[in-house]
Amino acid sequence: MEREEDYYLGERNGEGRAETPEDEREEKIYAPVENVLAGSGETKSRSAGGSPSKISEFTSYLRFIWPYFLIVAGVFFVALLAGYSSSANFPDMADELMKGFSSRFEPLLAMPPIVIMFGIFLNNAFVSLLFLVLGLAFGILPVLFVAFNGYVVGVISHLVAQEKGLLFITLALLPHGIFELPMVFLSAGIGLRLGHQVFAALIGRHTEIKKEFKEGMRFYFRWIVPFLFLAAVVETFITPLILSFL
């Protein structure tokens, strides 16, 4: 709870009187995350003009959500390794999965690059939003979806690496992946955090689910969506240019 208590600011209902330990236990209400992200009076990181730095807002929320981010990232990479391994052991299954993946995205790849870029961006933004919102169901669905996507990426990576080599698959995934994957993990991490809070509420602990959901959505639109757009630009215009040199 120390990480949560550092992030949430305690509110006091009584003015002009000392609080007893009983008061502290009964009146310890967590102020919304927005007080920190919006730069309340207690927030330390401020720019010269007195308003909070955007970078400090990002890092503050990132420190808060970090444990959930690590869990989601771990699930993804374990599933990726499992998919990569199973692709070698079950080639027929891998081929069928690859055919389904290709048939889903072939129509998009025939479009002009600008349409491809927006298609990739909207798909990733929608999926990330689903990860966040569906986390309210005890955080189970974001973890399952991340695991499934990691598994698919592992299978496809193995098939492509067999045909074109590990260098090709690395250069195909890395340029946009350094922007895209952390944002997807953050979305799912927020969803996992919300699911954790729903469970905590059911067992009688005090939570601020509505306020956390609001701040999670604010973080999504302020930070995750722009980085996903940048990832789509890189994937559409930069990655093919890099691969053309191989």
C-alpha cells in the first residue's frame, strides 16, 4: 500500500483541530489521482510558471502504474516465447494461424500508405482502449488478450524468421514496437489496476474506482493515443524503408 499512499493525497475533513489516530483511520480518504496529474498544491513537480510539467505528470502516473505494467509485459513476452516455440513444434497450427492473420490484413495492405497508417492506428487505439475498459472485469480480460496477442506475434515471428531470418523480423518489429508495445502494456496495466480495485471493493476495502478510471482515460488520451499514432507512422513509412536495405 505504500506506493498507493504515496500517489494518493489524504484529505482532511476537520479544520482547526488536531486529528486523533481514530480520526485518521476513519477519515483517511484518498484524493483523486487527478490532484497529482493536474498539479494540485501538494504536487512537487512544477514548471517555472507554476503549472505542472507534462513530463512530471507522465512519470508520476507511470510510477503509480509500474507494477501492473511489469505484470502485463511479463505475460506478453512469456506468451511470445510460447508462440515462437509452439510454431516450431506444431507447424500445421502455425500455418493456419498465419493464414487467418494474413486474410484479415491483406485488404488493408492493398490500400494507399496513408490509409494503412490510419488503419493501424485506429486498430491499436481501439484494442488499447478495450484493454483499459475491460479491466473492470477483475483485470482478467486484458491479461488474456495480451497473452493471446503475444502468442500470435511469437508464432508469426517464427514463421517469418524461418523464411527471412531473425534480422529481418527484428527490424520489422523494433522501430515501431518501441513506441507501440509500451503503450499497449500501459493500457492493459491500467485495466489490470482497475480490476484489482474492483476486487478490493468487493472484499470491503476503500477504493476510488470512478476517479481512477477517469484518470486512466485521461492518461490514455493524453499520452497513449499520441504514441500509438507515432508508432503507426513509423510502421507505415519508416519500417518499410529500413527493410528495403536488406
